[in-house]
Amino acid sequence: MIAVLGAGVMGTAIATLAIGHGVPVTLVDTDADKLAAAEQSVRRQLRGARLVGAMPRSGPVGELTRTGDLDDVAGASAVIEAVTELPDLKAKVLAAVSSIVAPGTLLLTNTSAIPVDELASAVDRPEDVAGAHFMNPPYLIRMVEVIRGPRTSEAAMAAVRDLLGALDRDHVTVGDGPGFVINRVLQRTINEAARIVGEGIATPEDVDALFQGCLGHRTGPLATADLIGLDNVVDSLRVLHERTGDAGYAPCDLLLAKVHEGRFGRKTGQGFYDHGGAQS
């Protein structure tokens, strides 16, 4: 059994990936409403992934257990932390779970921007902590950005490889630092694209069409931002700005305005695009 901490967009998607490959999951969240909605969300995502051939259409499905009690993950073989991208919250959750699971249990953070070693400092056994930045949705995107912190042990890295193998995911391992590779580049691109829209130079559709048509991107930066969640984009930009001191990561006015209005993108139905209603 693996534990997934956080029943939001990424937590339920990671749980979907795991149970779809026969791996039982205990999904933990303190929000009763999120937990109540999680099973239907996971089953719907699993059906969709199977329909498009992204996961096995036959074979065993791992059991999904939902709980609000962190003590229920004591027997987990690995933990994947997928709570909101707030440094203090992630550190608190990792510290709590590390005191519950057995020594040597892999503690994976799905942080998109916070340095892994910063989070590892919150736990008694920093050698057990590594980063696994799953892309959204992880059951459709095979590649995972794995981050080895300066104190991450070889045993932990071996456990990461074993887990990703069980989930049939590919990975590239990179060093530690704010934003790692993907978000060090992507978040600034999103920020600049949003700034361009805010200045009236181009529409979101124009920006994304240029990235797709000129650079061969499957989706443009603003469609990607809507998928990530503009609230998550702003959280990541703040982490990057605070840790690099680079003004280019300070969230632009248009992003801040959309988040203030509750227009987070796909999950609320409105962001840079109209998604026709909230989608989980």
C-alpha cells in the first residue's frame, strides 16, 4: 500500500495512476468534502484513462481507502505528499507522516517548485526524502521529473525507481533547486505569456497558437496554466521569486487578478479559457 497525502487534483490523479496499475492506495485529507468526492473522481479518471489506452484495461485494480486520519498510513511502503504548494504546509505534513511510518519508508514530495532539501529539513530522516514531480494528469503523461536532494540516500532513490516502475512511468533524475527544471522554465514562461495578454499585445488564443504552430508545443503556456490551476501557478511563482530573488518570477497583475476572482482554470471552469463548468 502507498499513501497519497492530499485529495485535490494531483492527489486524486496520482491515486488513479496507482490503483490502475493494481497498487492499493490510502488517500488522506483533512477536508471531508474532498474525501467524499475523491472516490467518484478517481473512478471517473480511471475509466477515462482506460478508454484512451493510457492504463491497462484489464487486470486487478488496487483498493482505494479514504481517511482523514494520518495514523492510518503507518504501514505504507511509500508516501507521496501532494498537498497545496505552500512550504509551511508541506513541511508540516511531511514531518507528521515521517513520525508515523517506519524508518526507511520512502517520502516523496510532489512539490513543483520548493527545494527538496528545504522540505527534508522538516523531518527526522532527511535521507528518506526525494522529489517526484508528476505532470498533470500523471496517468496520461508518462514522464516524471525526479529530484534527488543533497541528503537523499541511494536506498531512497532505489525505492523511487521501484515505485515508478510499478506505476509504469519513465523518469529523469535532476538535482535540487527552486523549480528544478520544468517549473524553473515553465512558470516564468506562463508569467510572461500572461503579462503579454494583460498588456493587450495578444489574446490567450494567439499566444498559445504561436507556441503550438511555431515551436511544436502540444499545448500553449496559457492552456497549460489553466490545466495546472492558476492558483497553483501563483503559489509556485511566489516560491520561485522568494528563493531566487528574480523579479521575473513575481506573479503578474493578470494572474493575481484571476486568482483573486476565483478563476483558477479548468477546475473552476474559468481561467484564461472558458471550460464549460468546473472539472475535477
